[in-house]
Amino acid sequence: MKPIIDHIQITVRDIDLAMPFYDSMLAILGFDVDRKIQATIDEHDFRVVEYPHPDLAFAITSPRSAFVNDTIHRRKPGALHHLAFKASSRAEVDRLHLELQAMDAEIVGGPKLWPQHGPDYYAVFFKDLEGFKYEIVFCPHSH
């Protein structure tokens, strides 16, 4: 098997609050947000908004009502530390950084070289409204 990720689902506290941010973020990453699909499964206390893409589907989901007031912390066991999207060049990282700033994303670092990750590791790090960390990276010698 070739280890390719088919889809990712991130749980957010409030889908209605998070959706405009993810509409903007995923649009700049190449998703056609007009194709998003929404569903509710009452018996599972579950709501989902999926953004399909030929290479990777991305979705935001609701928490169970018992967890709606929990906070996100990427260092908790079972949590996703951060999610990185691969850019095709430094110029693309820079362009996407400007688009992230225009949508008021919280930029937490970069864009710049991060030599602790490798001599050519160029990235910008940002967070969503609840503090989940993302990265857009260009590293010509990776994988």
C-alpha cells in the first residue's frame, strides 16, 4: 500500500463559527468550497462539513455535546499536533501568507527559513479560531 491520506476530519467547537474561516483557508489551498457537503447524523450527535478535493477531502466536525466546552491543546494525548500543507515554492508560501493575513488568520511564525527542520525548510505557521495549528511549507529536498 502507498501511504496516501484520503481525508482528514478536525473537530471544532462550533461549526457555524468555524465554517467561514475554513471556507477562506481551504479556498486559498486549492479547495472548491462551493462543493462542500454538510450532513447531520442526530443519532451520533454529529454534524460535519466536508470539503472534497481530488487529492484530499478535508472536513470539520462537531464535538459530542458533552465535550462542547473542552479546549483544544495540541500537546494532549490523542490530539493532532499540527497539519502541514506542501507548497510548490517559497513564492507560493509568501503569497499564501499574504492571503492568510488578509483573512485575519493568526500567524504564529514565518514565512521564513526554519533551519531546525532542515537547511531549506521554508514555512509559515498559523492557527484557526480555536488555536489549531497549521503550516504551509516548501522544502525542495523533502521526501
